[in-house]
Amino acid sequence: MANMFKRTKRDPRIVPKKKTLASRMEGLKRSFRRNSRKNPWKQNKKRKPVPWAKIMAPLLIVMIPVAVMYAGDNVLLRTTALYNYHLNSTEVLSEEMVYAENEDVAKLFSDYMMGKTDEFRMKEDLEYMPQELFNEKDALTVNNIRDTLDKEAYAAGIILILILGIYIYLCRKKEKDLLLRNYFYSIIGFAVLGIIDTLTVAVRPLRQVIHGDLSSFNFPKDDLLIKIMDTSFMWRYSLFSMLIAAIMMGIGLYITLAVAGRHHMFRR
């Protein structure tokens, strides 16, 4: 008997499965995987996760010094301590024959910087024809200083929130050694920024270039605000501001050691 299946390519007894779109896609995937394994240039290893801890931790080197310096400026210029110390040391009111108490003038500066009053005005302590101590240009200048302090306060608050977020993230990721190391680096950054800030505030040529100078405005020669905020005031402001910021850095170091000190590093 002749073989009826001799010239046929396919056995009719085998019913092929119908290929669907899903089966074709699965075949393509299998073929791609098989060929990719044979490709010597393809890296089949899993992708490494993004090291967010190592990215965020160095930000503390800049964020912490900037935050404490802004906070130090606000604490110093919004309280009466600096103004009282400067007025008592220089006795500028007595030299200018101004009939006003040092404490009252210092309180005027503090109240205006704190926003307790919107008028930078004060009269001499005389019963007959008392004169105004400050003019409109003085008020405008002090208002500009207060606006700058407000911006620094907002910036310090935002930076502080970001710092707390980084602290929490690093602690949850068990990266306390990284946190402590970058805080020590931030102390070095604070020293560098402190030197630069002191020079740009206290040295008059640098202050004129970067911050501007009160005496560069068209003030009268006997203007009281210029007499108060002279070079000695700028030096005291810069040094006391750095002292307050250094105290804040010390408090931050104490908190960081309490959270991520050597006795906490190896706790997993």
C-alpha cells in the first residue's frame, strides 16, 4: 500500500493550535530574552537604586550654616541687646546733644524690627519744641532692613524644614554615620561663610560693593541714623551675629550627637 502521507509536509492527525495575538507577543518576548542572554555587550544585572542618602546628606554642609546665620541676624537685630550695648558704649546720643534715653531709642529699633509698630518715629524728651530724631529717609532705610530680615526669616524657616526632613530620612535609612560626618563638614562651611560675611559687612569697601552703604544715600551730615549705624556698629553687629550663630551650631551639634552619635551608629 502506497504511503499517502509521503509528499505532505504536515501530519493531518496533528491539529495545530490557533495563534492569537497574546501567544505571538509571548513568543517575541521569549525570543528577545533568549537573544539578550547571548549578547555579550548587554548587562543583565539589575539596576542599582539611586543613592538618595548620599545625595541629600552633602546638602547639609551648606544648608545648616545658611540657616543659623539667617537666624542669628534676626535674633540680634530684632531685640534690644545690640542697640543698647552700642548706644551705651559710644554715647552717640550725648555727643550729638540728643535729648533721649538710650533704652527708648533701642526699644524703637526693636519694636519696628519686630513689626510691633509701622512708624519709625520718635521725638526728643523735651517739653518745649521737641524735634524728630529720624526723618523719612531714615524710616525708609530701616524699613528696607526689616524687609531683608523678613526674607531671611522665611528662608531660614524653609531651610530648617528641609534639614529636619533630611535628618528623618537619614535616620530611617540607618545612615547616621553619614549624617554625623556631614554635620562636621558643615561646621567648616560655617567658619568659611562666617569669615566672608564678617568681611562683607564690617569692611566698608566690601560693604559698599555687596550690601551698599548707608552713607552712600543723600543723608544730611548730621543725620542721627548714620551716626548710630557707623562702622563700629557694623563690626559689633557682625561679631555678635556670628556668636549667636555659633551657639546655634553648638546646639545643633549636641542634637546630632544625641541622635547619631558613636553609640548610635552601630545600632541596626
